Amino acid sequence: MHEKKVRKVVILALAGMLIGSLLFIFGASIQETTGPMIVNYMIALLLYISSFLAVYNNHKVDKEPLYKYLMCIDIGLIILVSFVAISNIL
């Protein structure tokens, strides 16, 4: 049962990161205005943060090393997406 819970958390966290990344890439590909990119950036950031919090809350209960890896990936994506958004706005 424990393995199924870990698998579910990992799949949901990766799905949140994937959807957030795809939304941001779609928003960044529209070069006419910055409005869609900012909206998609905020949605992607909310998905990243919710994914991070889900993994963090499960990490407090289960001390799985995979959770730390997912949290590092999530923080890296937040930094990368923020850097790209700021560079496109300026």
C-alpha cells in the first residue's frame, strides 16, 4: 500500500509540472503581446507551487528520498520559468 501512495504522489507531482511547463511554453510562444504569457506564467507558477506543497506534505509523513528530488526539480522549474518570464517582459 505504501508503494502505491508513493507512486500516486510522484505521478501527480510530475503531471502538475508537465502541465505547468506546457502552459508556460504556449504563453511564451505568443510574441505579439505579453498578456497571455503573464497569465500562463501565473497559472504555471500556481501548478508548480501546488505540486511542491503536495510533495512537501507527503515528505513530512514519509521520508522518501524521491520526494527531495522532486522538490529540487520543482524549485529549479520555478527559477527557470521566472527567469524566462522576466527576460521576455523586459
